[in-house]
Amino acid sequence: MTDQPKKRIVVVDDEPRMVRFVKMNLDLEGYQTLEANDGFQALEKVREYQPDLVLLDVEMPGLDGFETLKRLREISEIPVIMLTVRSDEDDRIKGLDLGADDYVTKPFSPRELSSRIRAVLRRFEQTSSRPEDQILKIDERLQVDMQRRDVIVEGERMSLRPTEYRLLYNLIENAGWVVPHEVLLTKVWGHEYVNDNHLLRLYITYLRKKIEEDPSDPRYIFTERGLGYRFVDYRKL
């Protein structure tokens, strides 16, 4: 039986000691590690090697992590985990808004980092392998392209990030039913995130901004306080 190729991960940090620490542990986990000392090198590595994931430090001279992520998202949807010494919520939200898939605060244990990497890779691969090839019509205003994994709102096509699509898919799959917070978190992000309700609220907000005419008065994604979220039963519209 042929061995599976190793997953390639780019580690981006201007601190050589941190890069060595992460590389050593990723090598032990069976990953192929590519090193970058700044944002410019990171973009070059992504273009040249087409890796499976990027670990991106926020605080770097020249091109910081946020600007690097912004430029990266112009060329690739590769999963990105931000690494930072700052646990400020505004920084986390900024990273997620720019397209980060997760956020790990330094100092972190090798076990925590490994768990987050596995979870991000798993949900990215699951989203990428969806077999649907049809356009699902919700109503006259909204359609979901299940093959291209984006939405068509009033005739205008809008792209979804992989995590946004996976969240929307799970809501539509249970249209008309209340899906508990913990179920959505487990199915979309993995069991490691089962208590991260704030992350779920953020992505519900992102989805509403893309598909709702008035996000403050939704017609598709409803909040069932204390329980979870419910997608409109489009089959009865």
C-alpha cells in the first residue's frame, strides 16, 4: 500500500526559536514543515509549494500577519491558523474577518497546536470533498450553489469561505429544525470547539451579512436563544 504524502505546513514567524520549536513538533507529528521568517517569504512559499496549511504569526516587522493574511486571501483559500501573544478579542475578530480559520494564543502546548491543526485540516477536507453538484433554490431571492460552494443573492454570486459554507450546509441540511450550539460547533469545527459559542456567533454574523437583506431582522437564519440556530424551512415557502 502506497504511503500517503505528508501534509505540508508553512510556519511563519520572525523568531527563529519559535520556528524551531514548532517545526520540531510538527516533524514528530509526521508533517512536512516549510519555514518562513516574514510575510513576504510566506507568500512565496505558498505560491511555490501549494501547502496544506499556514501557521501565521501576527506580530512581525515589515509585513505583519494581518496584512500577510489579506494578501494571501487574494490568491488562495488555504487554511490559516494565526499565532499571537495577544489574546485581545478585537485582534481575534480582525483575523477571522480577514479569513483566518483559527487563532492560537502564545504560549501554547504542542498538544494544543496539533489538535487545532487536525481540526482545521479535517473540516477543510470535508468541505472540499462535498459531492453535491446542484444549485439549491431557497426562494426567489436566495440560491446556494452546492458545487461551487457559494451563494447567489438577488442574481449576484457571492463567495463563501470554506467554514462559512460548512456552517450554512449544516443549517440547510436541518432546515426547519433547531440545531443546538454544540452540534453545530462539533460538526463545523470539531469536538475541540464544542464550548466556543462566541466563534459560532461570529460566523452566524458573517453568513447573515452575506445572505440576509437585513441581518438584524433575518429571514433565513433564526436565533433560538439558549438553544441554537434554525434555518427557515424553505420547502414550505
